[in-house]
Amino acid sequence: MKARFPGTCTECGGQIKVGKTIQKNSKGQWVHDACSDLKDELP
């Protein structure tokens, strides 16, 4: 998903810029796609 609002990644502490790819982690928090501990599994 693309970020619609600026924010801060709770995993790395880095800035999340509008338009960057983000996803939720196992705690339900929005983080950078690369910082998430969950990986999308395709069938």
C-alpha cells in the first residue's frame, strides 16, 4: 500500500514519506515495506 500521510516507521525510526510503499507489522503498526516482519505470501 502507498502511504497517504507522512509518518514515522516504528521499526527503524525513519521517516515515511507520502507515496512510499508501507505495510503493517505483526503489531498492527504501519512501517516501511522492508521493515515489516510479515511477508505477503502469494498463492
